Amino acid sequence: PAIDLIAQKKGLFIENPGAIKKVSMALLAKEKIGIHDPLGFIKGDIPLKSLYTSVNKKDFLAYSEKRPSVFIDDILLDLPSTVLLLRPKTLTAGIGCNRMTPVDEIRDLLFKVLKESGLSLHSLKQIGTIDLKADEAGITSLGEQLKIPVKYYNKQDLAKVDKIKSPSLMVEKHVGVKSVCEAAAILAAGKGRLIVPKQKTKNVTVALARESFTSLE
């Protein structure tokens, strides 16, 4: 099987195309490759007899030191160059900002939060925010730069989200909801799980959520 074509079919971002050749050569030689695929993105696309499936990250890391392997996850790990990194679109970012905040300032905080949380930018699926920001150039531009959609939610929908970790009395006073970025991140993830609560600078707030997706611990 052509691993790069499988990845494209499943909507997985190929982070290091240089590793494709080594994985493909191992498959052609009918050698086992290591695989970390907790959600089963390519289950059934590669014969089980060709795979070494680890039960935890420690085993996978040990195997991948010696053999070409495939890692399908949104988390950042220090892996050998022989490991093909495929990123599933599992993460969403909830963003709030003051009016006229430059796109660079919004982007810098988003990238900082992803990096410090050990999460891949290439797994970011979409951005969520309140519909009052539909004309906010900074957020619109960020979506365009990252080539991902921006989803807008009204106050009623945001107010219904009950898994908020960092409510804001100031936001509630001025906007009418206790949270924008955390609630929007959860809604954009299909009511997924908040994994990084609100992080903020003077003008920007960012929170991250994950769709139904389980990484091996």
C-alpha cells in the first residue's frame, strides 16, 4: 500500500515527507513497521501482519528507534527521522480578542500555546469565536493564513457550554457570556474536551479543545 496516498485519503497531514520512502521500502520488503494509531485512522488499509502495534508510547519509541514507523497523533514527541509523522485534524482553537488586534499578535499567542502544550499546529482543524467577531480582520486573516475555517457562535450557544474552566465576569459584563474562547473551542470541536484552558495576553485569549480522540499515555 502507498502510505502517502492512504494519508491523503484519510485527511492526515504529512509532516515529514522524507520518511515516506523508508516506510514504503519496508512495506515492499514485507517487513513490519511500527505504528502508533490510537484512533485507527489507517486500520484496514495496511495488513495487520505488516504492523507492530504498540500498547503504549514507551514500546513504540523503543521499536521506532530500530525500524521505520508511522506516528498518527496530534502530540509532539522527539522521534527518529525514520518515523513518518501523520497529523490528524483533531484540535480546535477558541479565540477572543480586543477590537483591531493585529493578526500577528493573535497568531503569536496561538503558536505559543500550541508549542507549550506539546501539540502540533498541523492538527489544528478550525478556529471558533463569537459572532460579534465576524468582521474582526485579525481573526479572519489568521484563518486564511492557516487555511482553516473560522466558526462563529452566537451568545446563546456559547452560554450553553457548561465545561468552562476560566469564566470571566468582565466578558460577561461586556459581551453577555461567561466565556468566549473556551466555549468556542469546545463547540468547534463538536462539543469535544477542553484540553488547554484560557491563555491570555493584553489583547488576546486562546483555548484549545480536542475532538473525540485518545492518545496513548
